[in-house]
Amino acid sequence: MLAQPPAPAQLLRATDDYGSRLRAEQTHQTRVTTHTPRGQHRQEHDILRRSLGG
């Protein structure tokens, strides 16, 4: 018996509700800062510390 070549991939659905919600939320979470590099570093450190519960 000869093996058949694989069928081409079929795209069943190109989008999903969960992914589209996440992509929509990301634009609201973008922060633009005008701090100096030292102030930016301090702010990022503070955000990281708070996210780790410290």
C-alpha cells in the first residue's frame, strides 16, 4: 500500500475572542514616560518590586 501525501493544512478560524480582547487591552496598558534614564530605571524598579509583592 502506498502512503498518501499529507493533505494541505486547513485554516478553521483565523481569529478568536480571547486573543482579540488581549490585543485590544494591550494598547491601554502602554505607558509613555518622559523621565530621564535614571528616573526611568527607578520607576521600572519600583514597578518590578510591587509586582513581586515587595
